[in-house]
Amino acid sequence: MLWCNPMLIKWHIGLNPTRYPKLAWGALLGAGGFIYLKIWLPATNLGVPCVFHELTGQYCPGCGITRSALSLLQLDFNQSFRYNPLIYFIMPLYAAYLVANKKQKPRISKTIMTVMLTVTVAFGIVRNIPLFDWLAPTEV
């Protein structure tokens, strides 16, 4: 029986988790995130509450990330930006950080990481100032 040969099954699947563990974990995490955002949240309305916002009434830098991701899945970039604009500034920096790490440039990668952390902390402070209340997660 040719179709029961495990070697042929691995060859047909094409993804060997022991050979490409990062790819396998990334695919699993991506699928899990997609299921959480597109199935679990709409079915149960049980989102992840922000403990910082619950305790202080202030917005943390991550407030609105889940709603922003949901808007991105619906290709609503305007609403996604309104929920949390920080991800649009951090993602390109994170990509540059990954490239610098891959090319083994520790000074550049540390500088980029410092910039990302500074921008994140500054965003968390500024979005709670009344003059910049447009940075709070709201619907358009």
C-alpha cells in the first residue's frame, strides 16, 4: 500500500515541523490568532480586557490592538489606525530591527529597539493628554 507510507505523507505535506520549527510555530500562532479574532470574539464577545485601563482609567500603548487587528482583517485601514496608530509606526521599525539582527549589526539593532521602546512609552503618555485625545481608541 503506497498511500500509507509515512515518508510519502511527509513529502506531500511539505512542512516538516522538525526541520522548520519557526515556520511551523508561526503558522500555528497565525492560525490561532485568526481563529481567535474571526471566530471566538464574534461568537462570545469575550475580549481581553486591559488591566491597566481597568485600574487607572488611562489608555496603555496597547489599548485598541485587538480591535485594530479585527479592522485590519476586514481591510478597514482607517478604523484600524483610529483604534491604535502605534502599530503603523512600530511595524516598520520592527522589520528593520529583524534585518539588523539577521545581519548581526548589534549596535543598529539596539538603537532601533531603544527607539521602539521610547516611541511606545511616549505614545502611552501622550495619548492620555487631553490635547492628544484623538490618539485614544475610538470608532470613526
